[in-house]
Amino acid sequence: MQIAVIADIHGNDLALEAVLADIDRRGIRDIVNLGDNLSGPLNAARTADLLMARGIPGVRGNHDRYLIEQAPETMGLSDRCAHDQLSDRHRTWLESLPGTRVVGDLFLCHATPTDDATYWLEALSADGRITLGRPDLIERHAEGLEHPVLLCGHSHVPRALRLGDGRLLVNPGSVGCPGYTDDEPVFHAVETGSPDARYAIIDKGGAGWTVALISVAYDHRAMARLAAERGRDEWARALATGWI
């Protein structure tokens, strides 16, 4: 039983198309989506159309929430660019996404089960360094969840961990944004070092659930050019190289 897991598309329609084509090529019919779908200087409306047409079950990310909760004049540049591309039906779709979701054996959230803007698998130091988090803190976020597979996104970093009781915890990485900077809670940069689109495949076999982290090449230079044309040089560098 194979299920594809996507997250953090950020309006990158070409990356999403490449990932969906790879999923289809493998004959995988079930997909789940961990949110942050549209925010960015790319093609928000077309990305929404692709996702809505597929009817993929998913959850709301923090940037999805900003798009429906914040006034346009208070939005950051990426959220505002996406907002200005969206129609009412796109916003209605975003509003329909829950904060967390259960799909069979899978628990879905964007960041942690209780906060859509906190890293689950990573620790952020006061000077902005990101490392793998402490096991006890990672386990703490999983307390009270009985599901054998826990899925999160948000950090854009592909990771797969086994908790002490054998549960599988997976971040599939980002479909469409391989690097970024953030000011909250302190300034920090996340860089994956590759422009490829990322997703995961989880598989239930005789020994239980396993995971494969997948990297897919696509026309990332076209998306980097689009970001540059829209005055977002940091996005352009990340899309072109995976580095900030």
C-alpha cells in the first residue's frame, strides 16, 4: 500500500506537475498534502487549480492561514503576490483545509500537531543555526497520537525518523521551495543544496510502514527566472541552486 506525501509547494506549479507525473508513473493513486500550497512569487492560481482538480486530501499550512486571515496590506511579499492571483473559489478551497487531519493510519499536520509555524524535527538556536532536534523534544510533540505514521512539513528539509515506540515520523521536504530565510523567531536560513522537487512515498508492507524520500528534476531555471522577473532575487537563487 503506497501513499505519496507532498508538502510546501509554494506556488511552484512546474515542480508540482513534475512530482505528480512521477507519482503517476509509479502507479501510486493515493496522495496526501501537508500544506503551504500557494505563497510565493510564482504561479499561485495555477497551483491551486492543479491541486483542486486532483481532490488531494490535505491540511492548512501557516502561509495558507495567512492568505485567509490577514488583510492584504499587512501580508508579506510572498503572501501578497499569491493573494493577488487568487479567485474567490481558490480562497474558499483554502478555507476548507483543516489544521490537522487523519487519513487511515496517517496523522497529517503542517508543522507540529498544535502549532503550524513551529519546527517539529529541527532545533533553532539563538544565533540562527538549524540542526536536528533533540529526541525528547521530538517525542514530546507526538504525545497522545496513536497513529503509526506521523507526517509534517514546514521546514522544507526531507527527514525520516523512528520514534522510540517504532512510529514513523516523516517530513517529505518541499515540492517547490528548496531554500528560504525567515525572521521568526530569529533570523535563519534553510538550504537543501539542490533545486530538485522533493516528496516522499510511504509504504505498508509485512514489516510495517517504510518510507522513501524522492527527488525529482524539473525545469527549475524557468521558475528561477520568473522569481527574478518579479524582483525576488533570494527566491531566484534558491530555485536555481537550492542555496540562498
